[in-house]
Amino acid sequence: MEHTRLAQQQSAATHQARSPGATRIRVLVADADPIVRDAVELYSNATPGLEAIAAASPAEASKLLASESFDAIVLDANFDDAETIFRRLPSEAMPAVVLLVPLTEPDAVERCATVEYQLVLTKPIYMPALHRAIALCVRCRWLDKQLRTEQHHEQARRELARQLDLFAEQIRQLERKLADSDRRFRLAIHDLQNPLSNVYALLNDLNQRREQLPPLAQEAIALCLQSVETMRALVEDLLSASQLDHEQALTYRSIEVAPLLRAVARSFAAAAERKNIWINVLVPDTLPPLRADEFKLRTALDNLVSNAIKYTPPGGSVNLEAELCGSTMILRVRDTGVGLSADDIAAAFQEFGRLSSVPTGGEPSTGLGLYIVRRIAELHGGSVSASSEGKGRGATFTIELPLESPRPSDSGTVQ
């Protein structure tokens, strides 16, 4: 019976000592008494899950602690300068400590006042009781380390939360500054329209009377008119791009595609005639209506046709085409112009993207027209692409739009 009870005590002590992942308890017995050392070693040899290594002096104990890892140390309170054993040991590597005090010398514990021990036992001691004490102290030490780790993590989480709050506030401040800068930019661009229109009107008036002016003045007026036209185009495109970037609302309505393409072609008839360019509208006899924002879609098509005329030399042609592919309406603007390189196609729809070619009639180009087309297509849930067989072989720009609006409302407006 005694043997069975002892085995149960040993099993319980071993179970209590085990932290997650632990398989045994390693104990350093630092005791000058050879009887104690021998008793612990004999008990360890007979007990699974317990490994004891003895040290007869503080110097020997310090050396073992520095070179090996222990879960606990059984320390003799009568060791001279017992605290020196742990002097060079990092706090995180500090094992659990069971302090042994002779029954006849209870004051010996005062000699170890600086040692961080978990439990004090008196000698002589019953070995299973010592085993249980070691197991409990190891468990206590492990829980203490876990608590310290959690506290450290909690402190780190609080610091991270503080940094995130600070970062969020910095983002809000930056967003406010960007909003203010954008507002000022849009106001400035908008306010440029009137003076540019006035300058353009004055220059145009002078240009109409150019025969009354010397040749040098005529040349200067022509250059100024060209510059003002470029500036007016840039201002208009900047306002359009800014509006598309900030206003996500579309007003959907049912649009007949063929009349829309013909209206676009008529609006560019004069510009095409000046360059001797033919504009053709090629659509099937029957096309279903398209739900879209007519004003924005017209803006996109205007930009594509304007671009096609700019980059098509005299005698060329521009085709406006439409076809239905499943539930997708495909609109194309095809020209016989200067064509596109692979780099041009890659950069075509980027903001301020510049093509390697120049307009064939010296027309102004802002680098925003195709970007505006892309944004309008994206707002409709569609896409735009460009293709070309190479330089000098024309280009095709294709807008693909869903036949129905993504989320039509009763009023026809989609946010």
C-alpha cells in the first residue's frame, strides 16, 4: 500500500510540474551535505520524469547553471554567498528555487534574503514531499513567466493601439489637408476659365484683323492663340477628371446607341472636314437600348473621336462602331492614324499619359482625355482598351459596358 501511495504521489507531482511541451523536470541540487545530494540523486534515478544533478559548492552550481538549463534548483541556505550562484543568470532564465533550511537553524533563511525563492523547506525532508514541492515551484515559476509574457504582450498591444490611434489621426489630418488642397486646386482651375476665355476672345479678335498688323505681330498672335487653346483644353480636362474622381453618382437612362454615335459624328464633322478626314458610323440594324449616363458616355466618345481626328493625317478616316456581345455593349472608335506602340498602349489610359506620336495638325493634347474615358467606363462597371497593329497602321479604342446599369433606382441615379 505504501509503495502504491508513493507512486501516486510521484505521478501527481510530475503532472503538476509539467508545463505545455515539458517531458521532465531537471533539478540542480546545490547542497554541501553529501547525504542530501545522494538521497536526491537516488530518488531521481528511481523516479521517471525527474532528473537531478548535484553541486557541492556555489562555484560548481554557478558553472552548471551557466552551461545547462534547469527547471528548478534545490538550494542549501547554508551555502556561503548563495546569491552569487544566480548573479550572472538572466532573469528570464531563472529557475524555480526551493530553499532548504536545517530544522535546527531557522535563521539560515536570512542569509538568502536576496534570492528569489518560491518555497522554504526544512531538513531533513521526505523525498516525495521534496519532489512535490519542486513540481509545485516549477509550475509556479512557469505560470509567473506566462503572466509576465502576457503582461508584456498587453503592454505591447496598448502601445500598438496608441500608435494606431496616432497613425489614424495623422491620416485624418492628411486627408483634411488633401481635401483642402484639392478644393483650392479645383477653385483655381475653375477660376482660370474666365480670364482664359477673355484672352482667347481678344486674341481671336486681333487674329481676325491680322491683315492690319505687321508679320511679326501676326506670328505672335497665332502662337498665343495656340497656347491659349492648349491651356483651355487642359483646364477643361482637369475639371472633368477632378469631377470624375470625386463624384461617383451616375444618372442612368435608356439610350439608343445608333443615334448617339451619329450625334457624336455630326459634332466633329467640321473638325474632320478641315483635315479632309471621313467620319463613318457603322452599327447593326437593330441594337437594344443601353442603360448609361448619357452625358458622361457622350463625353467619353467625344474624347475618343477628338483623339482619333488629332492623330489621323489628312485623307484618313475615323469609324464609330457598335455591336452587342452577350450582355455587353461594345463601342469602338477606329482610325487610320499614326498608330500606337506597345509602350503607348501600356500608358494610354494613365493620368497625364503621353503618347509617343504628336497630333498631325498641331492640335493641343493634355494627356487627360483617355484617362477621363477610362474613369467613365469604370464608373459604369465597364472597361476600355486600346489596340494597334503598330506605328502608322491606325488604332482602335474599345469601350465595353454592361447592357444594364449595376443598381438602377427608381430615379435612374446610381451611387
